[in-house]
Amino acid sequence: MLEHNKRNLKKLRRKENKKKKLKAFLEISSLNDQDRKKSSVNSANGGLPLKEPSSKKFQKNFEEPNPKRMKRDYLFPLNGIAADDNNDVHTRQDRSLLSEEQISELNKLLKMRKKIRHERPFLELNEVGEAATLSLPESQRVPLPFDDFQHFIITSLFAHMGTKGPSRWINCKKYQKLERRIFLIIEGAGLKDYLENVADLKTLSQFEKQLEVLSPLQYGGDLISELALVSLTNSQRQKLASEYGSLKEAYSSGDIFKTFRTIFPITDRSDKVAEDNQNKDIRLANSESPMLEKVRPKDKFSRKSLLLSPWEMIEENYPMPLNGELGKRYSDFIFTRHDYNEVTENSPMWAIDCEMCLTAAGQELTRICIVDEDLNIVYETLVKPYNPIKNYVTKFSGITPSMMKNVKTRLEDVQADIRAIFPPDVILIGQSLNSDLMAMKMMHPFVIDTSVIFNMSGIRQKKTKLRILVEEFLSLKIQTDDAVGHSPVEDAIAAMKLVQAKLEHSPNWGNVILGGQRSKEESNAARILLETREAAGMARISVADHTRIVWPQLKKDRDCQNHEIHSSGKDVRSDTQHLENIGATSLFSHLVRYDKNALLVAKKNELDKFAPFTGNINNRFRMEAVDTNRAAIKHVREFTETDGTGIAYVSLSSHSPEKAIAKADKLVSKLLKCTKGNTLYTVLLAGHAAKPSDGIIFLHLSRERIPMISNIF
């Protein structure tokens, strides 16, 4: 009997302990809910002090509900059960302990809270995104290319299944749980307007994630066309060419479009000229360069596919003619030509390499060499810096004091020579070519960077040295004597040979990211060939036997073309024209893949500008014309379908900057009104067309509320 009572007592004790734990957990959950509310307030706007919200409705969009704190319950002795003297048990009972049914309901609620918390989506900035946040000083920020914003629209819906894989700058975790994705593009207000009026902006200033972005309006581009067109990847090009027979046929079908580039002064060529250029005799007859490359039968794909895009050039720190902080860095840079021609399948390729010495002003150009596709030396000279040389860095530069003794050529002389001899569509090749252009203080639109198109690490930011690339893929050696230093002729020839070798294989060859790891058989074969050449004394790239073209004659040929040449100062780009390239698909066609829905809302005149890019899209994509900007906001907020994407485009060009940014703030406030479910809100202030400036991206994720335990029990 005593043993039976002991078992009952232990059973009852366990049940009481369980109830106490649930009661304690209930209290802790309530306090955590309240702390979460405080945390969301403190973390708003990237850690900056939170401003007073303009309304309680707006504040609810950014905060969790404020739970009431439970009163503390008192414990009383358990009545009717004698304590076990042997175990000295002192059991106590809360007078508000839950019943069995309440415990069951509480367990269900806890499971539901856990499920909601586990399935809630969230945004996480990558290193690239962190570098663009407004929390950094202007001098340290690296703006996002506009292509990144465009790509995010797709990846927020499909993540890694987007056109170019995962987003470079932000991860949307648990993106499948997003019910809606709403994007608001506002033309007429930009980053400068926001920073000058941030104290008066009750809504935009509340966004936790704020990032600087390069807007097409900054460099004279068309915002609507660059938003609507997504550049084709190499695999997409191959697929379309295979499906239609050629990219030209695919373009005729209406499935792909031409992309536009206006960063550099590039002159269009008519379709007739482009077709005529396919005739070898006509192309050679009209050549502006005596070194125009012959059509090389070994090339298995177009050299144009190796060109860095404008956004890749910005990412790789190439000098670009932009406004804002990036533009200030290159204010004294000039173009390599007054104007350029569109690149074709047979545009000439020249490889360039520069050597620098350390002066009082930092690294400055002291030697430059340019070679053509036939490995002829087109241009080579030593350059005397204006600042005294502190360190010749002979181990790398190959420059010695005796070499510089009688040098009179200055940087502006090199710039004038280059502008005189460069063909209008020349493609520059080099290893980390951005450093060479920086040393030359020049900008060029068409570049192939061997440190980008070859990748042996699988990490985009990690560059492989030119010496290693040459050994692995050419079975040759360069830079073998530290005492003598590097030869720019040797390095330029090596870069050219690498690109030519890649053109004989495939765009993926030599790139771990695109083509996977190089096979052991290939690596072993390259090593054996290198050892064989070393044994025969033929492993070193020879530079002595290459022909030197008399470049002053090239300059004379260029002068005869009556092109205006400036040797200093920055070029005026008021007459900049578009470069057209076949190679883009419609953004909206991507958004309706896999049975998704998309909505585009704008005023009638703005919606007409989108029409050329929306013709062949299925009925899951809808376009709605509205009369006012407020109507556009209301429509995209209320009619964006579940598991779909809504895009609203509004223009504030008729307002002054102060009124425009205030109007934008009010429109965003209305967009966030009555949010429901897991909804991603992204706002882009794209700036002004008349007064170019950087843009800014605002991100807010409105998530499903976690029910409060204290409000139920």
C-alpha cells in the first residue's frame, strides 16, 4: 500500500512540475514577445535612432504587437496530499495552474508558434551588399550595379533558379514562404534628395536596409529599357541559337531583344553595315587598322562573349565615366578615343601591360607595351613620372635607375599616342587590366580580363597569377628572373596567348566556376609538356623575335581620318549614342515562369514605353494603366496575386527635389498600409534624368505575426 502511495505521489509530482514549467514558459514567452518589439524598434534604419512614426498604422508595419505583461502568480501549499516523510517532499501549487484542456491548447499554440517562426523568410546581406549600405561613409561605399537590382527581382521569386544563379548581394532565405513581392520604382528622386531631407521623411527613414545603387539615369541610359531587359547568359545564347538556328533568327521571333549601352560614346552601326561587315573583302577594305585581324578558323566562339559587361567592369574596379563618388575618383581620366564603334565578331584584339614604380604620389606608370593578335609590338615606351621615384620595385617592374635616366616621355604623351593609334572597336586584353588603365588614367569600353575569364580557385574574388595561368594552360614560363623583373612585352604576349587558347576551346575552359575542375589528365599533360619544353630550352616565351610596328605611322593613319583628338581633359558625352547588341530577354517573361503571376502598374504614357518588351508574354502577366501615382500604389498593393510579383512604376519629374522626395515618402507610406502575410517590399529611388545622381534601394520584409500566448491565456 505504501509503495502504491509513493508511486501516486511521484506521478502527481511530475504532473505538477510539468504544469509549473509550462507556466514559467508562458511568462518567458510573454517577456520575449515584448523584447522582440523593443528590438525591432532599436534595429530599424540600420541602427540609427528611430524617428517618430507619422501614424500608428505605419508603426504596425515595422513592429510586432505589444503584449501585455502577465501578473506574477503566488504559490500555495498543496491541499489534501500528505508529504512523504522519507523523501521530505514539499509540493506546492499555483492557484491559476492550467487545466488539462488548457495544456493541450497551449501545446498546440506552441507548435504553431514554432512552425511560424521556422518558416518565416528573412533577408541577409552578403559582403557586396554590406559594402553598399548607407551606414558606411560615402568614400567607402561601393554602389550596386543596376543589374543587381534587376536580378534581385527574379531571385526573390526563384532564388538560385534565376537567370544568373543566386543574388550577388543579398540572400532571401525561405523565399518560398513569401506570399507577395512588391517593387516600387520611383523616377524623379534619388540618393542625394534622400540624404538632404532624411530628417523629414517619416517612412523611408524607417527602412532597416538602405543601399546605394547605380541608376541608368546617372549615365544617360533609359531606365525603362534597362529595367525590362535581362542580358542573356552564354548558356541561354547557345540554347536560343540551337533552337532558332541563330541569334538573328531568335531576334526576329520576338523572344529576345537588343540591349543598350550608353556609358561610353559608342556610335551605332546600321544593320546594313553590320551585314556588309560579314563579307571579308569589304571588311578588310573598310578597315581603319593595318593590323585588323584575319578571321581565325581556330576560334570556336565569338570573342564578344568574353567581354566584361559594364556592371562587371564596375565590380572589378575599372575606371568608368560615372557621376557620384565613383565619378570623382576618375575626374582626371580620359577616354582612349574620342568615340568608338560597335564591337563585331572580328574586331581587333590588342593586349596591354604596364609597369609601375612607387613615387611620392603612390604607384605611377613607368613603362607600357601593347601587342596585337599576331604578337607584333604595336607600342612600347618608358614613361617618366612627375613625382620623384622612391622605389623602383625592380623585382616586379623591371625598371632600374639607369633605364629612366634620359626618359622624357610623360603620361600625357602616352595618352595622346594611344588616342591616335587605337582602332575605334579595339578590344583590350590584360591580366587585371583595371590596374593598367588606372596607371594610364584612361577609360576603355571593350575589355577582356584574363584574371576574370580564367579561374582556378572557384572563388570569383580570388585571382590566379598570370605566371600560374601560363604554366597551367599554355605549358610555358614567364617571370622567371626576379633580378631582372617582369617584362611588359612578355606579360602582354602571355595574356594574348591565353585568350587565343580560350577561343580555341570554349567559354567555360579554364574557369572552375563555369566548367568545373580541370581534369587530372589535362593538368598532367600540361605539366609533362612544360617539362619537355624546359628540357629543350623552349619553355620561356620569347620576346626578342617579335616584329615592332612603327607606331608613328599608325598615328599618321589615324590623323588622316579627321577625328578630333584631345590629349587632356575629360570628353564631353552630350552626343553619346546607343550601342545595340542582340542579347537580352524580357524581365517579365522570366517572372511568369513555373506558373507564377506578375503585375505591372503605371500611368498610360509610361506603360506604353514598356510595351515593346511585353508583346509575347502569356496571360499570367498583366499590365494595368492608372490615372495617378496614388492609384498605381493602391492597385499594386491590393491586386498583386499570391505567390506573384507586382511592379509599380511612378514618375515625379514635375516636382522640385524637395517636393519629389516628400511625395515619394507619402507614396511608400501608402504602399505599406494594411500589409498582410509575408510580403517583400522593395523601393528604388532611381534619381533624375535631368540631374543625374546615384539611386537608393530600400528593403522591408513584412512577416506573418507570431500569436502572443499572453493574449490567449
